[in-house]
Amino acid sequence: MLQRRLASKNKGSNNYEKARKKVEKQHNHIAFKRKDYHLKLAHKVCDMADSIFLEDIDLRQGFPPISPDFVIELVSPSDLKNQRYEDLQAKMQEYLDNGVKLGWLIEPSAKTVEIYRLEQPVEILNNPQTLSGEAILPGFVWDLGEIF
């Protein structure tokens, strides 16, 4: 709407400059809202996860709008007292919806691991001995004997 008003003004006139400043102010406001949303989303993901992995991050231009590449959710007995297992699964799905590429939901008491991958169905492993970082963490292998 503001841009239409700007287009109807004569370039160089005082009214054109006033309208241009209003459009600029509105664009800056929208850009700030987007940055704020991404910052809050990134902080939410970082606060929710037990572990995260970020690949190639450059903080020289400030905190980028990111989500981690990899998360690990290790289910503890207190987790199951405070929330249902389905809530943890929903949290893992939320990670994927926000750009996480690989996630492990590890349930030590049941000796199961649910592997969440971007745009793929969940894979459930019963009593696995190791987990691989796949393409996200090439060469990383975690021996689950320490947990199970």
C-alpha cells in the first residue's frame, strides 16, 4: 500500500521523499522482525536440545538465522516423568521442521534409538551397538555401550 502511494508521487518532490521514507521505515521494520524471529527460533532450538552440531558457521556478521545440522535428545528418567514420550517425538519432528538434518532420540532404558532425517521416515533401531554421524558428521561413530 505504501509503495503504491510512493509510485503515484512525482520524483524529487517533498511528498515523494516523505513517502519514500515511510516505505524505507516499513521495510526496515519487517527486516528487523524477520531477524528477531530467526534469532528466537535458533535460541529455542539450542535451548531444547541436549546436544547440537553446527557445520561451517561464521559469526563475524553477528548471530545468523540458523538451526543446527544435528541434534541428540537423550531421554532421561526425569524426562519421562515431566513429559510423555510422544512429546519428545514431537520435539524431534519440530527440529526437522526447522531445518535440522539429522536427529537421534535415544532411550537408554528401552535400548532404542529413533533416527530422524530431513524428508525421510523415522528409522527405529533396537539395541544398536553404534551410531554413525552419516554425511553430517563424516567418520563419527558413537559406541552406545557407554549408554546401554
